[in-house]
Amino acid sequence: MNDIAYTVTATLPDEATRVAYLTWLRAGHVDAVVAGGAISAMIVRVDEPAAPPRVQTRYVFPSLDAYRTYTQRHAPGLRADGLQRFPPERGVVFTREIGTIL
């Protein structure tokens, strides 16, 4: 079985929002995803292109089943928290991708 890569990209309206988002990720959100089944995580500040400000959070899950369990049990609450703190109305856009690590 191959590991699964799960990437969340946040496109943010300005640098102040990016700083707030990074603070929130580091203050427990990333740890909560790991507690929900990911085996590792990394936060990447996208530097090029420089605009708009973006942050990618990359997680590795040990299997597709582990990822699906995370999305069913843990993701709804974590995503709701993120949307409450960083809503689309404030110009924040989230995209998600999954892929198989070869």
C-alpha cells in the first residue's frame, strides 16, 4: 500500500492574513490533523509566485483508508473551524488535492 499525499493550499488576500493563518496552523491545527491519522505534516510558505500570498500544508497519510477515515471523522470539524476563522467573504480560498506517493 502506498502513502497518500494530501495538500491544502490557502490563497490569502494579504500578508497580514497569511501571518494569522500561519499562526493558527502552528497553534494546533496541523497537530490535530496528525492526531486524526496523518503520519507527517509540513507547512510551506509559497514564495514564487509572490502574489497572491499562499500557504500549502502537506500531510502524508499511511493509506487511502486512513485518509478517508480522517475526512469522515476529523476533517468536518477542522474545516469548519478554518472557514470560521478565514472565511471566503474575507478573500480566503482553500483548495485540496490528494495523490499517491510513488
